[in-house]
Amino acid sequence: MHGGRRLEGVVRIGGAKNSILPILAAVLLNKSTDEIVLTNVPRISDVVKMVQILRSLGAEITWSGTDMVITTYNLSGFAVDEKLMREMRSTIFLMGAILARFGQVCISHPGGCAIGQRPIDLHLKGLMALGAQLREQHGYIYASCSRLIGTDIHLDFPSVGATENIMLAAVYARGTTVINNAAKEPEIVDLQNILNKMGAKICGAGTDQIKIVGVSQLHGVEYNVIPDRIVAGTYMMAAAATGGDVTLENVIPNHLDAVISKLREAGVQIREENDRIRIQAPEQINALEYVRTLPYPGFPTDLQAPIMSVLARAQGTSIIVENVFDSRFKHVGELNRMGAQIIVTSDNRTAVVHGVKRLTGASVSAPDLRAGAALVIAGLAAEGKTTIDGLEHINRGYENLENDLAKLGADIKRISSDD
Ligand code: EPZ
């Protein structure tokens, strides 16, 4: 890619990765012969992997364009393939759904990943509170329970995945389960909505207390996945980094309140109208005294790397505090190769970003999904040529990043590894 060009035009946002993944776990709860029809499904590699896992368990899935039809009447297994599990740790919330369906589940311990240790203690404590017996050995976790019993659970931290895992496990539990200090992300509301349309009895998603009354059966449904607020935020950052004028279509603006507020503080003009957001940015934005990542509705940790790329070229010094993950600054070294002046403090939780007038293109490597997106944003703003490898990380969460950006005027293309 060659940077230095303003982005201009309209881009349509696809379905949310962090919504479709737990929803694909939820469909396993459907024991009926009914079909489940999902629309606005993003064509990203994490969904490809999740489809492979569901098929390995016996689900029948047809996927054309952004529509997916799934039947899970004849599931054959409760053990998730280790290789597939290791490739995508977020499949941990399959535990709750498979345990609820079969009374037992066997998964490979997901391990850590590029953004931290990614512990699963809150998931396991939640399932044990519902009555599951757990055994961990040889890298596998085996859980069993003939019938889960509803109970009150308090999460030490509003973990998105643990909230989803417990919701899924509690759908068929006897009695009522209450999750206190639950995560409030929009993707959890999406999960509640599809489960209730399938016949579950859940309320409170979007607040810090979620109540699940156990039922005995679910049925088929047709459901439209919400737009991806993190992909939308990524394009907002790309517009802000290039002094661009970009309109996003098919978004839910209030899912991005914290992001809109921060970009306005930096001097970016943003107009919200129904399912569209228009971003008009100055050639150089102001630094932000603080960006602190927090659980929703705070500033999303998944946009910490992208906004750092924008602030790398701001007028002044910004401070970014990563409060959610313990090791999510792997993009800093790569940005500094592009002329950014960023220092990370010893606790690896705070980055001090001294804005520079110009970034310079370089060869850089994407260490994880959102850091990869941040390097693309920096390349758009940099003078000269930038080459990014590690695109497999970016493919996990972005359907057509380079095509969408090219349509907005960027000089960017994907080259195969042997080019
Ligand atoms: C989900 O991950 C998202 N992934 C992440 O998006 C997102 O960054 C994260 O929520 C926070 O919003 C999916 O939804 C598939 P958490 P998750 O459990 O569920 C600690 C992306 O780029 N924790 O809320 O794994 C954990 O270590 C990805 O799209 C425990 O200590 O996030 C972290 O510090 C990255 N024990 C914090 O909580 C546990 O049992 C937040 O984790 C679970 C989590």
C-alpha cells in the first residue's frame, strides 16, 4: 500500500464477528428438526473455523453469501476437535452449549494468545456453580452434569465470554440463574434476542444483571446478526487518520458512543443519522489527554490499537491506558518502525503517544487481529510504501478490508505470499 491519500466515500458494514460466534454456539441448543436461518453473517475466517467445528459435531450447514441455514438435530459428538479449538480460543463458549445439550463436554484447554494469558477461571467457576463436575488433564477439560441447576453467580470481572458461556449453559438448567456483574456488550443483547426467539426465557442483557429461567425445548428461528461495531470503528479511525470524509452504512450509532465521543474530542466532525455515521476529519487531529479502555459502554479495547495509529500523527501527546487485557501493545514496536514516537510504561498497561507530523511507510508484521488493522490504518496515513504481513490475523475479523479501503480511494492491494 502507498499512503498519504484522503479516504472519501461510503462503506457498508457487515455482521458482527463477536455476535455470530456465540450465536453459532447457541444454535447447538436446538434439538428440534427446525432450521435456524442466520442473515448478515460476515465472511471471515473465524466463522469458517466455527462452521468446521459445528460440522465436526454433526451440524448440517449451508452458507451462501451472508446467509446461513443450520440444522442441529443429529449432533453426534460432545468433544471439540483439538486442532480447531487451539486455532480459535473464543470457542470456549461452546462448553456451556454442549454441556447443556449433552450433559457432558470435552474441549482442549484454549491456552493464551497474542493479547494476553486469556484465563478461563470465570467460565469454569460459572459452570461449576451450575453443578458441572470438571476434570482437567493432558491439556483437555472434561465437564459433566446430568442436569444443570439454576443459581446466582457473581462474576469477579464482567467477562464477555464468561457471561455468554453461563447464559448458554443455563438455558436448559432447572430453575432460574442470575448472573451478577454481567458484561453489557451489544453482542450479549444479540445473543439474548436470538435465544428468546428460539424459545428461551432470558432478560437483563445489556445491564449488569441477567436472569435466565430454564426451559426444556427450543425451536428454529430466522435471525439477522447486528452490525460489527468494531469494524465500523476501524473504518472511523481510517477516516480520522487520513483527514477523510467517509460515511458508514448499516451501523447502530449508539453502539459506538464512546468512540464517537473520543473522536469528536480530537476534532473530528461526526454526524449520526439512523443506520449511518458520517466522519469528516481535519488534516491533523488534536491529541487526546487520555484514552482508557473499559468494558462496554466504555471505550472498546478492540479499538485501542486502531486509535493509537490515529493519535500517532496527532498534534500533541496522548496517553492510552489498556485496562482490559494484560498484553495488548504488540503493535507499538511496528508503529515506531513507521516513525511513530510511542513509549510503553513498565507495567505494559500505559502507552504515551507523542504525535508526529508524518509517519513513513515500512515493512511491518501484524501480531494479532486488531494490531493488524492498526498497521493498515498507519500505512494509509504514512508517506510512501508500507508492506504488511501476517494477514491471516486480519482475515479473522475483516471481510474485505483492502477492497473496502480501495473503494474509498486508498492505494492498497493484497499480494499473495509468492508475489
Ligand atoms: C471478547 O473476548 C471478544 N471476543 C474480544 O474481542 C474482546 O476484546 C473482549 O471480549 C472484551 O470486549 C469475542 O467475543 C469472540 P473477556 P473475551 O472475557 O470474552 C479476563 C477481538 O479482537 N478474564 O471479556 O475473551 C481476560 O483475561 C477480540 O474481536 C479472566 O480473567 O474477553 C481479560 O483480561 C479480542 N478470566 C478480561 O477478563 C476469565 O475467565 C476481558 O476478557 C475470562 C476473562
